[in-house]
Amino acid sequence: MKHYLLCTFLFSLLSLSVVSQQRTLSIVPEPAELIRGKGSFLLDAKTIIVAENNDAGLRHLAETFTGWLSPATGFQLKIADHAVTSVKSIELSLNASIKDIKTEEGYLLEISSNRIHLSAAKPAGIFYGLQTLRQLLPPAIEYQSKQAVVWEIPAVKITDYPRFGWRGLLLDVSRHFFTKEFVKKYVDEMARYKFNILHLHLTDDQGWRIQIKSFPGLTETGAWRVPRTGRWWTYEQPKPGEAATYGGFYTQDDIREMVQYARERNVAILPEIDVPGHSLAAIASYPYLSATGYLYPVNPGSKFYNIEDNTLNPADERVYDFLDKVFGEIAQLFPYPYIHIGGDECTKTFWKKSAVVQDFMKKEGIKSEHELQSYFIKRLETILKQKGKKLIGWDEILEGGLAPDATVMSWRGMSGGVEAAKQGHNVVMTPADNVYLDLYQGDPATEPDTYSMLRLKTCYQWDPVPRDVKPSLILGGQGNLWTESVPTDRHAEYMTWPRALALSEVFWSPVQKQQWPDFQNKLEAQFHHLRAAGINYSRAAYDVLATTTAKDNKQLFAELTTDIDSLTIYYTIDNTNPDNFSNEYKGQPIQIPEGIYQLRAVAYKDNAPAGNILILSREDLEKRARHK
Ligand code: ACM
């Protein structure tokens, strides 16, 4: 008996030590079900990849996978059509009868020491299983040069499928133009985290970015504006005779190439042509499109709202002819069933002032400008239907009555989405307070200039399905990267990651698997992947953010927080850089005594700085208190 107990004790110790040696897994988005096994699969140069039945789609995915692995491993893995005993293999198989994976994007991944078996009903599932496998490898797998690393993949069984079918990111290519090459890189980044829709905001007041053969002026004129640097909305208007040299556009061949590239990565491109507002670039190209009829320049980022007429004329048949031709070409270029028609922030100032528009409203019995906007959107829906497409628009399309089959993208909070769902319409949730990736992610003093705040935790902790609506009407959600203040590729990445990591989990993982403490624990490993892959990301969640209050307009107090839990904040008020020997912030607001003119703070983790030092002058602190 004693002997038995001793054995049991020793055995438990042994298994404990095996468990404690297991690498913590960091898969984002968190899979629906994950069971850890014993041991691991060691990827080596002799490992083969099996594309079952020599299926062409599987072969293509196997080639994609070897392409991801070869730079860092130096292996050129062989692709075979059947497994061989005694050779380690990664087997890909399509199996339409797998029931557990629920959707066409789901997959089953089983990893043991000599075999990896990945099966799915459709190639999309295999693609996502391979992305998960990529994250199970050491992060060094992302480097583009050979690494001296043991390529160990922990034994697991994963059954995985998405919560939502619509898992999008919006990239605004109008306010600043982003090249075809960057869009492809962005698609690659999205695909890593199982996003499947890239919403391209192709037109706005500051640029028209897609070639339309029926209207060449849209890109000859509309794609270019005068160059400006500085702070958006304060730029100087074009000077007389100044050349419009800043901008760019995608040719139709570029679009086809991007669509195909994205499609191979299970990403559909959703095109947005924003009408009837936000149309200054089109009006600059064809002034007859507005009721005002003035010749305006493409806006360079200066103030113009309600000064220059950026709205299409809903009373002019030539406008509907324009829309018919433009959306006809768009429908041909983008296979995705939806087209986004914008519909947001359409100022009514110029419609109110226009005799032509007002006469038209009387003639048609249209009682308000909201109803007129609704008339316009309904006509546009008819045009799209004729081209076999479905209409989606921002939540302003509710004003004056929704078009019969419209889908609503709710951005001014969730209420537009709730209203649309109550009317039985489909909804995509993109509430600005949770998904606008152009907002500050950390303290404005240490972040690139923008407006308002969206911290990582706020991205993570929301549910796209509001109470009291039929969940099946919520197609999913989307993070939106507007680019007024985001002029470069690296900056666009910085604003996207890691907030889009949080959103990927919101859109993909079952609610009970979305755990903020676990997500935080996965971040460092994900940062390692992103760094190795050359993707810029922000560590602002580890930086200190200061908010201030002034009692009786005099005594100044500062409250310090970080997004990431379990960091220790240290601060100084003597203009020296803080370290872990400085004052520890204990959670109570600090009083900033009179005469003190600087607060500095930094967060530490495990006795090392975790983020940037925040430096705020007394003036800044007082200003913040005033703006509360
Ligand atoms: C929007 O942010 N105007 C959709």
C-alpha cells in the first residue's frame, strides 16, 4: 500500500513538472474548443505535407503554408498526396461531414507527436487551421531569414469555428491613399487573425480612389489634391494655380489583383462609394453632380463643411445616370454580394437652399430633407438590385425610412443597429466608441495626434449583439480605421494592432472564451509574432494615462491608469524620469502641490519598464481638468 502511494506521489510530481514545462499557448482569436495533449510535434526538414486526394485547392493551401515556413526554417517541405508511415506528416483533408465545426470556416486540428491532421468542410477552414498552426509555432517562424530554433508545436486538439460570419476591418484609402502593395500586406495581417472582410472606403471629400471608365475625370481630377502636412481640418485651402499633386488611385486591373489576392486569403473586399454626402471629390471632377454646381477643388483636409457643397443633387436624373454607371462598374469589379453606399453625414444645407431641390420635393410630395435622402437611397437600392447587389449603408440611412432590403452598419453607437434589427433588417455593428481605430489608444501626450479615446480594453469588452434583438440579424462587426490623421503605412498598422487583435476575438470566439485576463496574457507572445513579421503595433496599453480633476478650481489631482492589469505605476513630480525606486502610485489620485510643474509616470512589470514614460506639464494637467 505504502509503495503504491509513493508511486502515485512520484507520478503526480512527474506529470506536474511535464505540465509546468508546457509552453503557454497564445492563439488569437481564442479557439472555440482546445484540449492540450501530451508532448509535441517537432517540425523538421523531412516533414511532409499531405494534400489528401491530391485536391488542387489543398495543394495550393499546402504551398501557401510551406511559403510561410520556409524563410525562417530553411525547410522546403515536400507536398505529397498520401501519408507514409514512419514519416512525420501534416495532413490536410476536406471532409464535408464534420459536424462539430458548425460553419464553412470551421476546422478540426489534431496535433500529436508524429502527425498533424487538419480537416475542414471547405478550404476556408483549412486556411484558418493553418493560421492557427502558424501561431502554435515559436514566434520566430515569422522572420524572413533562417532562425536557429527548435520548431516545436505543442500537442493539442482544436475544434474551431467563428461566432460571426462578418468579421471586418475598414481601411479609409480616401483621406490618405494607400498603395495596392500595402492593401495586400494589410489583407495578410487580417487573415492571420481570421478577419474575412476588408471594407475599402474608396471615395470621400478628399479623394476618389478607383478608376471608373465611364467617368475618367473622377481619377484625373478627383484622385489628387494639394499636398499639406500638419493637423487635419486646419490645412490651408488650395492657393490659386497650386498644383494638386498628392494622392493616387487604383486602376481596374489593380482592383482585380487585390480582390483575387484577398480572396485567396478568405477575405472579401467590400467597396464603399460614399454618397450622397462626402462627395466633394466627385463634384470637383463633375460639378453638375451638386445642386450648387460650383467648381470646387478636392478638399486637402481644410474646414469646408456647410461652406462647400459636397452633396449630390437628388433632384437631377443625370445624377442617377452617373450612379447607375459608377455602380455598374463597381458591381463588375467586386464579386462580394454587398456594396456599401455610405449615406452618412449628408449635410442638408444645400438641399434646403436649392430652388431646384425644393421644387422637386414639392412635385414628388417629399416632406423633409430626411425623406429626400431616403428617396435617394431607395433609388440607389433599385440600381444595385438591377446589378445583382445588396445595399449596405451607415446608420443615417434609417432617417426618412430604410430602403426595403438595406443592411445597416451602425456607427453612432448601437442604437441605429437596434432600430434596424427591430424593423427586421440585417445589421453590422461598428459603434465608434468600441471599434474606431483612428482614436487615441493611450495618453494623448505620448500618442500620435488624433481625437477622442478608444483603449484596448474597451475594444475587447463589448458584445456586438445587444439585448432584445434577434441575434441572427447581427451579421457581425468591424473595426474602422479612418485615416484623416493617419498618413503612412506604419502608422496605419500602429493604429490597427493590437486593437484589431481584441476585435478578432470579439468577432470569432465564443463569448465564454473571451476572457480579458487571458487575452492580456497572450499579448506579449502576439507582439513577438507581429514584431518578427515586421508589423508595427502599439504598446500603449502598457503606458500610463493621466486624468485630472481640480477641486474648487484650485487643488489639482491626477489619476493614473494603465489598460493592462497587474502593472505597477511609479511617478515623480521633481522632473526626473521615474523608475521602480520612485513613488508608487497606489490607486488614489495624487495631489499635485502648487509650484510643481511636471508629472512623470511609467508602468513596470516584473521589475522592468513595461511602457513609455509619460511627461505632462502642469499646464497640460490643468487644461485636462478644465476640459472634464
Ligand atoms: C462615419 O464615421 N462617418 C461613418
